[in-house]
Amino acid sequence: MTITPSPLNVGGTLTAVQLSPCVNGLVRTWADDNEPRLWSTPDADRLVSLQGTGQIARTLQMEGRFREVGMLSESGATLLLQSRFPLKADDNTYSVQANVVRLEPARAPDAPAVDALRTVLAQAVQHCVDHNEYLVVEKGGWDAPEEPYCLFILAPDEQTGEPFSAVATAPTPTGAALWAHLITPGLPDQSATAPATPATLNVVPLLMIDAIRTWGLQPWDLALTFGRT
């Protein structure tokens, strides 16, 4: 394993943790046997540039669904983000690279949070388009509930075979401006579909954020879940 030098303490332990989106310099981690922890990070730009892009190692959330995972050293206030795929050397050996993210005690955010989620969502949507995956934004944690959720997926049109994008969400995003004309009363979830063009795909993060805003959650309460279409 190849790891960039970091302030890890000798004899310290590393714990596998799921990650929230990093927004406004804050990120939450979930270990499977500990309380979630909210952190600030001076390496927010680096973390944001990696999240949702398919570069970070993943862990199984449920059958067929995966989340990005890091290795947390609480004593060293450090998060190691291992690459998703090992590198093969000329001698047929393999190594795993890792990015080091420094952590600090959480501070209060200095800007509206939900709208700032767009950067990570846009990266995740583009990754799914490029790699035939789907994206679910839902509550973070190893035992997350089925709702609320917001799903983005590409699927072929049954008649033309051309791809169309679909965003589905539950519960009904009552009061969400972009969803107002899309809501069908009585349905357990609501959806919006359109031909998959650059213009419509650019709207997907906005639709998702508009639904997420009705949940009363912060971006650090959420997780990105990926699956294969």
C-alpha cells in the first residue's frame, strides 16, 4: 500500500467510516459501532474534488448498493481515502494509493449549506452517466432508513432506445418550487423524466436539491449511494 505521509500516531487505529458529502468545509463520518462525528477539514477542496467521481474506495451498504468509505484515525485527526482500484506495477505487484485529509473539530458553517451540495451532486451525476451507475441521496449511516431518498438514473426509452434521465423522490416534496407542476397526488413517490441531454442533466442536481431541502436535513446528514444499472 502506498500512502502519502500523514500525522498518524504510532500505534493508532484506523476505522472504516462512511462519509457525508463535504459541504462548506464540513464532513460527517459514520463508523459501524460509534456515534457519527462531524468534522471541519482544511483539505475540503481536495475532498470535494474526489467525492462522487468513482475514485474513492467503496463499501457495501446493501445488496447491489455501495457508498464511499474512508479510514479514520480519530487520534491523528486524519482521514485516509484509498483509491477504488489498485495500481499494477511492471513486476505484477499491486499497490493502493490514498489521499490524506486532515480533520479538525467542527466549526459553524459560514454559508447556506444545501445549495452548496450542488458541486458534489453534479460530479456524482456525471460519474453515473459515464459509468452506467445510478445515484441515491439518502440519510447517512450504516442502518439508514428507506426514506427520505432521491434517486437519479438513466434508462433507455422503450420505443426509441434513446436514454432519458429520471429523478424520483419520496416523500412527496411538498413546497418544492421545481417539483410543483410534477407532483401527482396519491403516489408514494414522485418522479421527473426527460431526454438525457446536457441541458436536462444540468438540471438534475437542482431537482435533487429542491427535494432534499424539504427533508429538514443538512448535507452532513446525507450520504451518496451508488449502484449499477
